[in-house]
Amino acid sequence: MAQRLKPNKVGLALACLVAVWQLVWIIAVAIGKQPMLEWIMGVHFIANGMKVLPVTVGKAIVSLLIHFVAGYVLGWLFATIWNNTK
């Protein structure tokens, strides 16, 4: 019999992973600005018509919170669905 996943722990693990990834992206954009965006878009064969706005602490915190919550919800849903399919 397969081991059951704990939805809260899976949710928190994925939330932390996604939030750390977003923090790395925020730092990269704050340091690299427009050249970073143009490089990322170019790697995906996309012409860039966007402009990078200044990184503010408030927007960075809101972005981290949104990604943390989304990661938690997705992790919790995955674990719950996994447990119910066994």
C-alpha cells in the first residue's frame, strides 16, 4: 500500500519552493533590469516589447505572497488528489 501524503506538509514544501524561486527572479530583475528580460525572452524566441518597471519592496512582498499561496494551494490539491486515488 502506498504511503499517504500529508496535504499541509506538501503544500508548505511547494509553497516555499515557489516563493524562493520567485525571490531569485525578483533579485535577478532588480540587478539585471531590462537586459535580463530581453535575454529571457530571447532564449524563448520571443521579441520583447515590454519595459521593466522598478522593483519596489511592496510589490516584491505582494508577489512573494501570491506565489507562496499559489504554491501551497497546488501542493495541497496534489496531495489530496493523490491520497484519494489510492
